[in-house]
Amino acid sequence: MIERQIKLPATEDVKEFVTEASRCDFDIDVFYNRVVIDAKSILGVFSMDLTRVLTVKCFGRDEKFLNFLNKYAVA
């Protein structure tokens, strides 16, 4: 399992994130506090508080997706 902290400040960022997550053949979850959302659900991701830092957990490995996450990574 791989875990990263990201921030998705704009609507286009959320759309791009969900599109990239949907290309992976393993589960990806997005967490904030106690809320867990499927990263492949655009409505689910939009329902989160996008002003906060989100935690992404990948239950598989895809180098292209991990490189994509670096774009939104929080230091």
C-alpha cells in the first residue's frame, strides 16, 4: 500500500485526478478525517472538503499514477 498527501485546489484538478485514478486496475481511496471516498468516484471526491490536504491510499502500484500524484503532492 502506498500513501501520499495531496491537495486538489481546482475543479479541473479533481477531474484530472479521477480520470487518472480510473485508469488503474486496483483500489484507490481518498481520506480526510474519518471520511473515506473511492478515488474513482468524481461525485465522491467533489463531496470532500477540497480546501484540506487529502490522503490518497493506493492498494497497488502504477508508476505512471504515482508520478502523476507528485504534481499535487504536499511537502
